[in-house]
Amino acid sequence: MASSTEAPPRKNRVPRRPGDRIFAGVSTGSGVLILVALAGVAVFLVTEAWPALTAPAEDIPGGQGLVVYIWPLLFGTLISAVLALVIAVPLAVAIALFITYYAPRSIAKALGYIIDLLAAVPSIIFGLWGMNVLAPVTVDPASWLSQHLGWIPFFAGPPSSTGRTMLVAIIVLAVMVLPIITAVVREAFTQTPQLHQEAALAIGATRWEMIRMAALPFGRSSIIGASMLGLGRALGETMAVAMVLSASAGGITFNLISSENPPTIAANIALQFPEATGVGMHTLIASGLVLFAITLVVNMIARAVINRRKDFDGAN
Amino acid sequence: MKRSTLGRAFVLPTTAALAFGLVACGSANEEGAASGPTINGAGASSQEAAQSAWRTGFLESNDGMINYDPVGSSGGREQFTNGGVDFAGSDAYLDDKEVKAAQERCGEGGFVEVPAYVSPVALITNIEGVDSIKLKPETIAKIFNQKITKWNDPEIAASNEGVDLPDTRIVPVNRADGSGTTENFVEYLKEAAPEQWPHEVSDEWPVSGGEAAQGTSGVVQAVKNGNGTIGYADASQAGDLTTVEVGVGDEFVKYSPEAAAAVLDVSERVEGRGENSFAFDLARDTKESGTYPIVLVSYVLACSNYDNADKATMVKDYLNYMISAEGQKAAEEQAGSAPISDDLRSKVQPAVESIGSANSGS
Amino acid sequence: MSTSLTTPERDPDLHTPLGGVSLTAGQLPRGAAPGTLVAAAVAGLLLWLLAGWAVVPCALLAAASYVVIVYTWSRAVEGPRKATDRFVTALVSGAFLLALLPLVSVIVTVVSRGAARFDAEFFTNSMLGVTGEGGGIYHAMMGTLIITGLATLISVPIGMLTAIYLVEYGRGKLAKAITFFVDVMTGIPSIVAGLFAYALFVMMFGPGVRMGLAGAVALSVLMIPTVVRSTEEMLKLVPNELREASYALAVPKWRTILKVVLPTALAGIATGVTLAIARVIGETAPLLVTAGLTDGDNFDPTDGRMTTLSVFSYYEYQSPGLFAEASFDRAWGAALVLMIIVMLLNLVARVISKLFAPKTR
């Protein structure tokens, strides 16, 4: 980023100061420390997962091998997190836009504060809320959906009579990641150069055109970054999903409103770990390893997308 | 800028002082708390409420501190066998491999394993307009195996004469997490209705497609929120939900502490595990009148020998309190468990009395 | 970018001044949009109250009719650009209201259920020797503050310095590797972080170790990637012009970072740190295996079990015993306190960032 300022070929009249060297050293050290910590976690994960990877198929819970065990979990994790993000990102951008550009200044501050606050609500509260408040509310709409839109695979039914469905889990996840994404995106919008905005308005752009031309391109990298942050949380969310979702092993289905749902990896670990023994426990850790890999892929994609737009970074 | 420098000078120290000020004083109810040995336990979360009752009752007349982490039965067994905790709670008795590990950990004298927490598992239902229902074991198995899907099925109607059963879909609710309650319930189905229940016994629910909920609270909540639901849960949490009268022999029995504890008296002790191990294979298919066969029996594990004499005394006294009439009553009042019979108590008492320290004599 | 703006709608007539473009464009009368909104809302209400429709379709219908009416009206009078602007305004506001619904519902639920136990005993007592009703959360409150505080102390410096390294210094293989592995770290399931910390402390202290510090380490593993990610994001938003201006004045790089870059990004970093704290303060599973559960006070993070609010709340809810109502009240109360603590932290973060941030206006 700061490469333009380094300019090594210039006559190096100013020697590198000790302060610089120390500071650079300390920062680099922190980075390396993270690598070491992660290496520790990785070693721990792989050693713990190894017995499951090498165990004969019939020892794995379910008796049909690791792939059969983990595949529904993977499916459940992906479908819940991705759909939650599909709901949350547009809403989060809308909220951030509303707070930054539409709401009156005095109200905007309070609104921003409320949203930040919501990012701080612990997942167990979302779990309690989803189970006690949201799930019962969705029972009637879900049965309406299955009656009238049953031809869409998402709403095939039969509808759950308790409302503890994938749909509710997705909504809960969306609500959970919404404030996180909003907070980061809003921060980016407030950093949009005032000059760009004023220039757009000065040439007669409407508010939306100004947002489209000045704010959104500037914030794009942040929106993607924030979405990935949200996706990370949605993928790894444990307690809320465990409490809300009625999950049974082996249920791969796009059906969002029945009571038979694939569990998510993180929730499954939380549910089964306390009573897991031997290979069962190692299998759970192996599923954690898979979650690890997914996050890795997701983040690599996100990095690639952001890097393509890198010219816009640093407000150049 | 001046203001901000001033601010910098004050904010951090003030925050720090505030934090330390808060830490300095303890809880209002703990002032002058006497110190004593600390013993730590871990294990089944089903015992958590009972353990809380026991340690409260025990510490009223004893010094010291008792901790119990409800990490789950297998976690408790593992931590016990590798020496992480002084005692453990487990919904199942140790298997052969764990017996060896426990003997290794405890060394000479072996380990102590006594049933301390017996809790009836109630079948709870929420069907609009129905406030009493009787079910035979075979019917229960078919319901949970999703072979009977409507409440007005002739098989249900046959044992419920005079009850107006609605044409509602049956929604069986099971535990989503691995649990001793599930294992005990499945074991009951397997033994009481082997033909209708083809699944293996494990702590995970074997049938997919039902409603699954996390923990006892989750099951109760799900049953409450739905219509036509039926689930199994610790009887203490049944609340005002309708509980099923279960067929035993020719009669139907509603759960009660006495009926649940009675099962233990007709069950057989597992042999060859050392004199201080009281593990029971429950007689789920009992035809004995007045017994309620769906029970969860949870064990307490300890060593016969501890290096530290104070600790040994404390563990011994604590276990003694657990199985005493007083302790069992406290658990019944707080956790809704079924007190063990005097007969059983007199059998397991010597095992608890054997706890001591090799160093105490010298 | 300006080409899209100035598409001329007709050929300029050079004979008349101003090229024949009227100076005043058509405009909706003042109050047209709010009026339509009120009308749509009233219509929706009438449908709900009189026709007996359900709430949701009524609200949807009212919102949709408002959007359609305002859009077509504005398009006819003001032209497509203004109409699109109004359409987006309606959409954004609508989305905002929709999103607010569950969020408000969460807060109302927690406050109304949690307020039942807001008495002096709840805040000054621990659970030692309490069964059934009564009892307090002082021990859990302190446990949360200590463990989360320690986790913050560990992860904020490491996370911030790493972000500084990545943005200001890092290039080459090491920076790439760090970026990559920080991303990997965001994918660690919380229970795995807990087990890792437990395994680490067992290696150092032997089996069965339980201490607040181990909990803090577990939380740090979860917290660091969030701190790095958000700090990095914010540092990148600092205009390069600021850095270059500073270098031009011969300010050394480290002073530039400390005095120019960091203060400019501080508000954003503070938000990021608060978010990171919020991410971990409600964790239960990793804390249970590392810090355990106890009824009484323990303020020493290097010795013995320590209860935190989230663990407390979870187990009060999970295994309530016979006095379920009292337990549930405590669980919700603890959850509310947790929310309030995070709110206060948020406030502190804001005050700090305000004090340190450069005055731009």
C-alpha cells in the first residue's frame, strides 16, 4: 500500500531510525505469533481428527463412514449460512445507507448506536428468542407457504407444527449477522470522501445517483469484507442454531419448513460433544476440520474479489 | 486538543481504578466464608440440579468448596479416569475399557460407583382437548418409530376408551443432543417392545424425521409449542403438560418417585466390576405391579483412595450425604428425582465408607 | 462517470437562452409522498380491522401500493431519474423498518423477561448455597469482566499490530501467509478453540486444570481474527494522502502510523474491537471446558474455576431443577446484564475514540 513512499533507489540520506525498526519488528512479531498459534490449533485439530480419518467406516457414528456422516452437516451448514447471508446483506446495506444518507442526523446517531448494540447481543439470547418468540410466529405462515407455494422445493412441507425449522434458523442467523455487517459497512460509508459526494450532488445527481456513483464503489470492498465476516459467524454459529433448529442426521433436503433438517457442523459439535466417546469424538473434530476448510475457501474467494477491486483502496 | 490530552490522562487510570475497586469486594453472601478443601467434579448435566441441591445442603454444615461442571457423562468419565476431577457423575456405568482406566487411576482399592440419582423419564404430550392418555409399550415404540401417525389411530383408541382422540398428526419430539435420557428411553423401547423397535441402543436418537430439540428444556418447549406433540423428558420438567400412563404388564402406571425407584430394587447388579461398583442392568420389561420402567439412573464415581487425606474425607462425607435420606430428599425437593430405597442405601453404604486415604494412617 | 448524468433529452435550441431547457423541472407537490404513505397505511389498517385480513399481508399490501403509486406519479411528473430516487428511498426505508422488527423484538423480549430479577440481591450475591429462588450473579459478572478483559488484553494488541503489519509493512510471502491464516482462524468452531486452550493448559498444568486464564486464551483464539480483519479494513480506508503528507514532513514511519494513521482509523477500530468482544462475550462451550462452573466468587484468573454470565445463563436455562421459574428468571436476568455490560463497553469505546480521534471539523 505504502509502496509509493518507500522509493528505495532514492539517495538514502535519512537512515532507518531505531524506532522504525522496533515498531516494524513488533508488528511482524505479532503476525508471526498468530501463525504460531494457528499452527498449534492446526496440529491439535489434525491429531485429534486423525483417528476418525483412519478409522474403518463402521466405527463412525451412523456406520457408513466419514463422508456419509459429514456430508449432510456440510450441506446444512452451507445452506443455512448462505441463505442467511442472502437475506442479511441487502438489508444491512440498506440499513447502513439509511443511517448514513437518509435518516436525519440526530436520529442517525441513535440508530447507529442501537445497531452496534445489537451486534453485541450474545448468541444464546438469539437462541432463546428464536425458540420462544420467532418459531411459534412462523407456524401459520409456513403452513400457508406449503399450501400455496408447495411446488417450490423450499416450501415442500409438511410444515413443522412447532416452527423449529431451517427457515427459522436462517432468519435467526440473518438477524445475528445483520448488525455485524451493518456496523462495518456503515463505517465505510461514513469514510466515503466528502468531496466525491459533494461533487456528485453538485452536478445534479439525485441522492440515489450520488450513492450509486460515490458511496457504493467506495464501500464495495468493505461490503464484501463485512459479508465474509458475517458469513464466518453464520458458518461457525453454535448455540443459537443448536437451540433453534430441529435437526436429525441424514436429512439432506432443500425443504426449509419441515421438522426434518440437516444439522450444521458447529451446532452438531455442540450437541454431540458432551456425550461423545472415542471415535465419535474424533469424528466431531474431523467435521470441525471440514468447517475450517470451508471457511478457508470462502475467504479465499472473498480475497480474490476484493483484490480485483484493489485500485479503489486507500481512497486513491 | 488540550481537552483530549486531559482526557487521555484520566480515562485509562479511572477505568483501571474502577475495575480494581469492583474486584476488591466479594459477594454479599460470601463474607467471612470459611475456607476448607475444594473438591471438583464433572459429568452428566442431568445431575446438575441435584448436585446443586447436594452441595448446598452439604456445605451448610461443612467447610470447603464443591464444584461440578456439567460437561456431559462421557466428558465426566474421561476426566475422572485421567485424574482431572475428584468425582464424576455419569448417566451410564463405566464400560470395560473405562473400568480398567478407572482402576488404574484410583490404584489400590479401585473405584466406587454408586447410583445416586434416579429420575423418572416422563412421556409428555400436548394434544388439544386430551388431558389423560394411556399407552402400551408397543404403541409407544410405534409412535416414536413413526409407524402410527395419527392420534385417533385404532391402536391408541383401544387403550383409551372414553377419550375423544382428535384426528391430529402425531409429532414425536426427541433430543437432538446425545444424552443419557435418550439412551435410557431407547433401552426401554428396545427391551419392552423389541419387535416394534428395531434400532440399536445408543445415546443418539436413531430415527430421523421427527422433531428434534436440544436438551430437556428444548424438548419441553417444543412439546409445549406444538399441537399433537409427544416427547420424553426428565419428569421434573414436565410441568403442567399431560403425562402418559405407561403400560406395565396389564396395568397402566403414571410416573411417581416411588414407582421409579422400585425398578432399581427389581434390577440385577452387574457382577465382576469390583466390590465397590454398584452398576445395575435395569429391568425395563418388568411386569411387577407399581413400577415405572422408564427411568434414568445416574451414577456417582469416586476413588476408594486419595493421596490427600482432607480430600478423601470430604469426598467420602459428600458421597455419604448424597445417598443419605436427607440428601436424597434434598434432591427430590430441588431436582424432582426419586429417592433411592433404604434397602439399596444399606447395600451401597459400605462402598462409600471404603473411601479413605492411604496416608491417613501414617 | 459524468456521462451517464448529462444525457441530453432533446437537442439544445441555440436560439433561445439556456438552450431551451426549462430551469424548473416538474415536481411533486410538497407532502405528496407523506400523504400517499399515510393513505396507504390507513388503507392497510382498514383492511386489517374491517376486512379481517391478517397483519402481514395488510402491511405488505400497504407498502407495495405506496411504492407503486409514488413511483408512477413521480415518473409522470418528475421523470425517471427522480422516480428511481424515490423508489430507492422507499426501498431503503422499508428494508430498514423490516430489519428493525426482529431486532426490536429481541430487545423487548430480553428486557421484559430479564427485568424480573433486577433487585439488589441479584447484583450483590453469588449462587453459593442457593437453591430454588433467590441468588445472584455477582460472581458471574466479575468472571465475565475478568475473562473477557484478559482476552481483550491479549488479542487487541496482537490483532492491531498484525493489522498494522499487514497494511503498512507487509508484503511478500509472510504477509500473504498471515492474511491467509487469519482468514482460516475465523473458521475455528468455538468449541475447538476451547478444546485447544484446554489441551494447551493441560500440557502446562496437568489434567483437570480449570482457570479463567485458559478461558481467556480460548476466547483470544476466537477474537484475534475479528480484530485483525476489522482493523485491517479500517486502516485501508485511511487516505494515502495523509501518510504521504506526514512522510513529506520527515516524520518517521512508526510515528506516522501512531500519530496519523491510527488516530484517523480509531473510531472504526474501536467499533471493530467492540464487535470482537461482543462476538466472544456470549460464548458458552469453550468457557465451560476451560474455565468451568462454580457457585462462588473467584477473582483469581490463574487459580480454579470461574463462572461467566453466558455459561451461567445457559446452565440455568438448561438444567433448571424443580424451581424452573426462578432459574429461568435468573437466566434471562443474566442475559440482560450481559447485554448491558456490552452496551457500556460500547459506550466506553466511543468515548475513547472520541477523545483520541483528530478533530476534523
